Amino acid sequence: NMTDSYFRFLIYESFESRKRRLEDDTPRNIFKCAMTDLDDIEVIEELNYGITDLRIMEQGRNAILITALIGKKETDRFEFDPEDCHGYYPQAIHFKINPMRRGFNEYGGLMEIENVESSQSYLLYTEKVPLGVFTLLERLFEIFPGFLNHVYISLSREEHEEILEMLGGSPTFIMLRELTVMKTMDINLWATLMEDLIRVKTFHFGKKANFEDFHNKYKHIKHMNLNNGNKLVSNDFASLHYETIKIANLIPDTRDIKLFMETWKDGNKSNLKYLSVEFKKPLSISDLSSLKTYLNGVKRTESPKKMIFKANNTVYSLENAYDIESPGCSGSYILTRKSFQFFVWKSFKNIIEPAF
């Protein structure tokens, strides 16, 4: 029947027009289309969007919050504060996964609820929370397969260990390059996941995460950022082996800095490029002058020297820097009562590894 097929042709939306419509759409709507319209899925997959930031955090006793920030290209960057669990991000899709309540069984799967805690969220009810989390993440990885840049994990309850186990088995998850751990649970559970995450080069630790358990265990990590430096014991600080090290909230002890610098001069930090330390409280005047005397640097002047330093895609100014040299090594530092920055120009490698 001629008219019938003609009408069907009118209703059917072409691939190109779907693509145009979806290209300008919000991530939230794109996700919704992928969940409801099979024809949209192939268009969405071709758009090759990815996940710039993914946060997995526990809430209350059993619920898990998941926030996925969606980007069109890998270089997309958003101002994302992972600690702020009530922040609403228009670029993000928000989920809350809850255990099934009695009498709630009619809600299987995705249940859309507007204005949950002042932000639009999907509420999911599931028999087993870890399985619900994993199923949802795998779905997100399918819909936005382009890339996965940075994951934030805040899980401390042991019943969530299954989530870590499952993530280690996800081909997309183990492509991850950058990981932030906001809270940790029993370390053995982490160890297994870390063995799978061999592509992670940059690691961040939040204030409530226990770094001791990770200390120097994973050779593939190049950049370490510690927000909880107050939990570092002296020897741990001196034996950090990374290319760039950033530590906040370090309890000021000049012996730590001196020991760290000695190990560098002895050739035991040949891969170090940059160190930044922010003290929990300012150094005393006498500590500052004792450290200055120990470092004994020469003020760096513009020509013929470079006044900027690059490490891990960041450019630092050497405006107030001092230069130091010792056999086989040279570097520059900036020291104030509140912080210490160290830039490495040249190191040598001691063949005898220190017995840390």
C-alpha cells in the first residue's frame, strides 16, 4: 500500500538528522535516548563521546552515588569537585543506586525521578548494589566508549569490595589513566584492582585515604598527589619514588626535607622531576633559616638560564628560585614558610638500590 509506506518514510528519521539532533543534545538526554530508542544507539556510538570524570562514592549505609561527566573529546575539562556530592553538573549524569526495599519490586531497572536533592538524578533500585553499580557502569562505557580519563573512588565499607573486584574485570575500566582515591577500605581488596590498572600514571589520595598501603608498590605510577601528607611518616616521605610528587598538609619537619634531598644527591631518585610540598602549618623562622643554610642555593638569574620549568603538562615559574648542584645532580628550589618546591635538571642513578 503506497500511502502506508509513504507515511512510514515521513516518520522515520534519517541517520544524519539523528546525528545532528544528538550532537547538540545534553549528555543526560543522550543517555535517555540510548536507553529508550534502539535506532539512536548506533548514532550515539558513532559520536564517540567519552567520560572525562567518573565518581563512584558510597552514601549512607548502602547507597552508591555515581556521577559521570561526559565529554566530546578527550581534552574536555570541567571544573569538577569530587568532594562535593550535592553539586549539580549540567554536563553530568547523576545516579543513585539503592538496595531494593520491600514492596518496591515493581520498580525494576531505571527509574527517573526529578529533583532528587535539588539535582536531577536517576534513582535505581537493585537486589544487589555492587551488581547494580557494575551493570550501570558497563552500560555507560558502551554508550560513551570514546575514552575514560579520570575516576574518583570513595568506598570504605567492606561490603563494597565486590565493586572493586568487578571493575578490575572491565576492559574499559582498566584503560584508565588517572585515579583519585578519596577513601580506602582493606588494602588487600585494592591490591587486586591495582594489579589490573597498569595504565594508571597519575594517582591522587584524598584526606581520608590511607596511603601507607600503596607506598611504592606500583612501579607504573609516575605522578603521585597526596592530600593527606600529615599521615606520612618521615622515612616514607624520603623514600617516595615518583616522577612528580605533590604533597599537601605535610607536618613541617626540616629533617624530612633534608633526608629527601640526601637520597636524591646519593642517586636514589633518578626519575624525580618535580616535588611540591605544602606544610600543614608554616615553618618556624628558625626552621626556615636552618633549611636555607642546609640547601645553600644560589639565586637563579634570567640569562642564560630558563625561568620556567615543565613537568607533567604543567609549567612552573622559577622567579624566586635558587640553584643547587652536587656531583652528578643539579636542581632548583623555591622555599617559603608555607611550601617547598624542587625542580630537577639532572640526576644520576645509583646502581645499588637503597634498602627501604
